[in-house]
Amino acid sequence: MGLVARNPEQAVKIQSAGEVLGAPPADANGVVFLESIAEDDSVVHHAQEFTAGELITWTILSEPGPWALVHHGEPTDTCDVNWASPENVASMQVRLGDVRTPLPPLDDLPNPLAEMPFVPDATARLRFELFGSPAGQILADVRYLDGRRPMGRVVGNWTETESGEPAHDAPELKVRMKFRNYLKLRTGEMNSLEALEDGGDVGDTRWTLLLLLHGLMQTGAYMEMYRSLPVLPPELGWWGEAAPFIGSDAAPV
């Protein structure tokens, strides 16, 4: 095992949204397992151990860990803090034992219309932003139509709705949330209001639309959908916040 130091030049990073990342999360404690897939399909298994947000050891593993964040590229590829492209989000997976699952929210967004309850006039477009994810900042365009959710997709940027699309010309609301809180929302550790209060943001969204969204997310069908999703390791929740502060000269040993 080798010790690695944080690069002072990376102590302050600017996100594409114009915010300053001043320090890694102090509660980032634990081991994150990763699998890097090279162009020749060879796989490097490695693990990063953090204490109070600082990378302490970075170790090459001879065998796969119990779980892993799977990505394409080299082990030393940096964690991006900018907007994530849909392709980048789709290229990442989470391995739990022998099973791979898409990186959230891709395992949540595809959802048939019939799974949600019919609520007349509960129609809106949600601009959902997740920051601190392993892929960077994720933008998700989610449409609600009479309480149901016929569309949910990761996008590279915000565009206007088009005629014929679900919730075209419907009221819009913007919700910005920590990736780690989104994972806790799915498991029931937090409700939607708690997830927003901890570092989230709703922009200029009308409170009536927020109440609409909160009400929909508390329905039995919505909660059942979330509870059916895989429970991911808590370390995955904060890794995207801590990884950008790893020194540029750090490497696994």
C-alpha cells in the first residue's frame, strides 16, 4: 500500500454551475472498490481508502472486491465535476456481487406509464440535477402526465419541449440534489424534503409545484418502485464528492 497526498492545486475546484468545491466531504470514510476496463477489455481491480475525505491508500487488488464502480478507461482517470454526458453516465455500472446494475438514476428513469397512479392534471416537467455523482453532474429530464411518468432520461443540456412530447408546455420545476441524498431517498432514509434541505436547491420553482412533486413521490406506487431498486453501498454516495480532490500525481500501487 502506498500513501498519497492531496494536491494543493486541487483544493478549490469550479463546477460548471459556477460553484466552488472548497474541500472534500469530512464524512467520507471507508473503502471504494473500482474496476477499470481498458480498450483491450482487460480489467484492473483496485480500491481507494478514505479518511475524512482524504485518500489514504490506493491499492491494486488481485481479486475483485465485494462490489465495484465499473468504468471504461484507466484507473487514474480523473473524476469529472462538470456536466456528465448521457454516454458517460451510461458507460458506468455498479457491480454488486456478480450482478451489474446501471449507474443511478438510469436504473430509475425508465418507467412504464401504467406503474404510477392516475392523478388528473398532475402534469409537469422536472429538471432534475444530481451533483456529486461518480459521473459528474447529471441532468435528468423527467415528465409527469396526470400523475404518471411517461418519460425520464439523462440529457446533456436543457432544451425546450417539443409538440407531441409528454408534458409539452406544462409548468416546469427545477430540483437540484446531492447524489448521496438521492440514494438515501430511494431507500427511505430521507424523504424528498429532507434530501433537498441538505444542500439542495429548487431555484425559482413555485411551491405549489414542489408540493405536487412531493405528493407524487409519497404515493405507494412511487415508494414501491424506489424500494425495488438495488441498495447501493453508502461509499458510492460520497465518492463523487471526494474523488475530485485526489492529487493528480496519485496512482494505485
